[in-house]
Amino acid sequence: MPDPAAHPSTSVKHSLPWLSGILTGILSGVVLGFFLKVIQAITGEQVYTLLLNIDFVPGLPPTLPEFIEFALHLIVSVVIGIFYLWWVRHSGSPMIKGILLGAVSSLLYIPLSQLSSRVPDLYDVSAILYWIAGHLLFGIMLGLCGKYINTTKKANPAS
């Protein structure tokens, strides 16, 4: 009878990276949120408000307590973190893919800026630049987590 520890089933072997994806998403999402909150506090640009904006979600009130809105942001970050680590696990290049996901997610500025009067305008150049910088930082954090996880997995192949 084969040893399940020595020969894990392919479904377990190729499953989503749940725990590391959750941690990667939380860490990267917290860094993005903190960065945009500091930028908003210093400059007055409503980029943190834009990050947490839920005006457009049907069935939810237009505003919720900040910690709930931030938790919703982290849920999105966790989904991205799980997808990101799955993608890196299957094709490598953690930094490039992290930065790419950060850059692509910064494109959400376009629709999100149109959905509320509480957020920066579509043509607010300084808000756009802060938003892009924050999302590139998010992507760099994804990449650093991916590099760390890949390095740790190679150093400890049994884990």
C-alpha cells in the first residue's frame, strides 16, 4: 500500500495555495491600504476613500464602518493573493507577475472613480499617480511574498 505522505494525491499536490495565498493577500492589502491612508492624510487626495468605496455594491449601505470596508478590501486582496501564488507556482517569475498584477489592478481607478461623488475625479492626475504607486507597491509586496515562499519551498522541499 503506497505511503500517502510520500505520494500525495494529485488533487492535494495541485490545490490552491490557501494559507500562503491568504497571508500574501492580507500583507499586500494592508501595505496598500496603509500607503493610501497615509497619502490621503498628507495630501487630502481621497485615494484611501476610493480604495474602500462600496457605493456601487447592491444591497450594501453606501458607507459602512471603516474596519468593515477595509475587511472587504482585504477579501479582494486575499483572492488576488491566492490566484497570484497559484499562477507563480505553475509558471514562476514571482516579481514580474506580482508587479503585473499590481499594474493591472491599478486600472480599477477608471471605473471606480466614476461610481461615487466621494472619490477623486477620473482626470485627477495626482490621485491617479498615487493610486498607481500604491498598486505597484501592492504588486511588489506580492512579488516579495512569492519570492520568499518559492525560496522557502526550495530550501525545504518536504513542506
